[in-house]
Amino acid sequence: MANYEQLRLSNQLCFPLYVCSKEVVRKYKPLLDELDLTYTQYITMMAMWEHEQLSAKELGTILYLDSGTLTPVLKTLEKKGFVERQRSKDDERSLIISLTQDGKALQDRAASIPEAMGKCIDMDLEDLQTLHRLLHKFMDTSIK
Amino acid sequence: MANYEQLRLSNQLCFPLYVCSKEVVRKYKPLLDELDLTYTQYITMMAMWEHEQLSAKELGTILYLDSGTLTPVLKTLEKKGFVERQRSKDDERSLIISLTQDGKALQDRAASIPEAMGKCIDMDLEDLQTLHRLLHKFMDTSIK
DNA sequence: ATCAAATCAATTGTACACAATTTAATTTAA
DNA sequence: TTAAATTAAATTGTGTACAATTGATTTGAT
């Protein structure tokens, strides 16, 4: 009789990661709807707010997304007027993404989101900080 | 001059959750390929290995998935011969999912996956246990 | 200088994920 | 007791995600 204890859902690390990630994204939805952004578009804009201008390649590295995902996201954000896409003069392979004025203005409207999300999370600050630290440690040590 | 510190990617909790979740699922892929399962199909099978028989509704509650996601996953698993789908006699609205013999046998082949995944994660046991505990706490206190 | 290897964005194909709606069955309440 | 409300699965539509491939450009080794 084999022991399948390690195959129980409650013993996995992957499963609560997967569930928490999905549910957090779902909690963002009503807030992001007001900005006409999906979650993926939101984190893309967060990267752009920090950097003003990035190549698609750099964005992919920052966001852990490949071109198959980013290409349509960036085209959508361009259509919405939040970024511009243009080929690099230096290297025609590279696509430069730049924040537009509307994209910059959007940051003001997004400024209240982190606090609003914080109110949805009913955990004390110490636990949240530990969780944040361990997730980053996990990213740094166990990915790629 | 507004302070957008709270909008930085590195200050979000959602973003490392999202990245870790995706990257863990990606790490599973080569192992799950051998069983001809996707990650979503894998956690569905984990639930079935624990319960033998569940309604689609119960599965959705356990896995935090709605019928829009589960319906095609369950049809695929039925096509692969791992589960059977049949309407409940008591309540024709309800769909009963049962593990087949092939589905049961698959558990043996999956038994080595948790250990193989463990070897990919280069964090000490205490951190992993803390992470596991905090993710479950997060799920319990901050979702729905 | 030249051409093979590498790089980058885009495309293709498969599989979620979820909101919203639909359809059918069951339960509840007037 | 039957009409309204609820429940459950399926469907529809949109938007990721990612592996694999393609096509254009650049780099690097000879």
C-alpha cells in the first residue's frame, strides 16, 4: 500500500501559490476596470511608470513574460493610447515602448489602488512583510 | 509632486505571487508532460486521488475554479480515460466525476513528482514551511 | 568581408481563467 | 401548487500564458 501523502493538495506549495495569485488578481478586477486595464496591462503600466521607456525585451525580463504574451498586451495598450511602440533606430529587431502623456496621467488614477487592495487583506503587517520577503527569496533562488 | 512609491512593482505583494505561481507551474511542465497532464489537469487529478468521487461543484470549490474552466478540463480528462462524467441520479443538475482504474493507476506514476519538484527549490525547510503557512493564512483570511 | 549563429518580435496553436449568459432541474414561498 | 427564485453545468467571449516556429536583423568567428 503506497503512501501518497506527498500528493495531497494541502501539502503542496504550488497550489496555495496558484490560488492566492489568481484570487488576488480577481480582487484587483473591480479597481482596474475603472482604469480600463486588465491585471497584465496594469503590471505592464507599473513597469512603464517606473522606466518611461523600455524595450519589449526588457519589459519581458522585468515582468517574466515572453513575446507571445507581451506582443498582444502592448498592442492593446497602444490602442488605448497609454504607450507608443516604435522600432529602435540602433537595432531594428528591438521594439521600444514609451509612455504617452495619457499613460503618465493614468498613474494618478492608479495611485489609490495599492491602499484599496491593502484594505482587502486581513493579515498583520509582520506576516505580510515575511510573505513578501519569502516570495522574493523564492523568486531569486528557485526560478531559472 | 506625487509620491508613487506604493505603485512600484517591487513593493507589490501581488506581483511576486503572480510570478512565483507561473514559474512553479512552468517547472512542473517537463514532469507532467510524461503523464500527459497539464498543471490544471494535475491538481484536478490530485483532488480525485483524495476523493475518488466528487461532483463538479465540489471540485470547483476545492480547486477554486468555476465551470467555465472546469467543464473543458473534465472533458479532456474523460477523453484521456482518467475520469468518468455522469449525471447524478438524485439531482440531474449535478455532474458526478469518478476516478477510473487508469486514473487510479496514474497516481503511481505521479508519486515521484513532489520529491522531484522539491529538488528544484533551493530554500531551507523552515522558510518553505513558513511560506506554506502564510499562503494558507492568506487564502483563509483574504479570499472571499 | 562572409556566412553561420544568435537575437528579437511576431505568429501559431493549445489550454486555461473568468465574467456573463443560457439552459435545465430543483427548491421555495405565496 | 405552481410561479418565482435558486442552483448547477455548459456556453460564449475576451484576454492571457507559453511552447514552438518564423522571419528579419545583427553579431561573431574565420
